Amino acid sequence: MVDHSTQRKLVIWGASGHALVVADIIRLTGEYDIVGFIDDVSPVREDDSFCGFPLLGCRDCLKKLARDRVSHLIFGLGNCEARLRLAE
């Protein structure tokens, strides 16, 4: 059993097939506590869930996540061009 109190909080930006693969890899490492997903494509999905985790909204929720001590973010987008734009 994983002790979530010692894990670093992480959010995944993206909520489709590629993000699901990223989430599976993160869960296997056991190093992070996934708090949810950010979805800029379909922000109306906020408060739904994706692969068992909450959809937190779009990029507008980043400041709130930082206040909630979410210290890590990873891009779970399959589109390489979109990932590069967001990384900038």
C-alpha cells in the first residue's frame, strides 16, 4: 500500500489517451500522488473524472493548484507541437 502523505502532488495536463498512458506510468513508479487532470480542450468536463481522477478544469486552475501545494505538472498530450507550445 502506498503512503500518499509522503508523495509529491502531481497534475497531468491533458485528458485523453496519451494522458492515460502517462498516468499509468506515474502510478507504477509510486513516487507521485496524482491529484487530477487539466483539460483545456473540453473545460466543460470540469468536475467529471478521467481514469479515476478528477478533471480539475483548464489552465485557469493552475494558481489554485499551486496554493494547494501541487508541486509537479507533466504534459500528457499526444500532440508534440501542442506540448512544445505549452512548455514555452
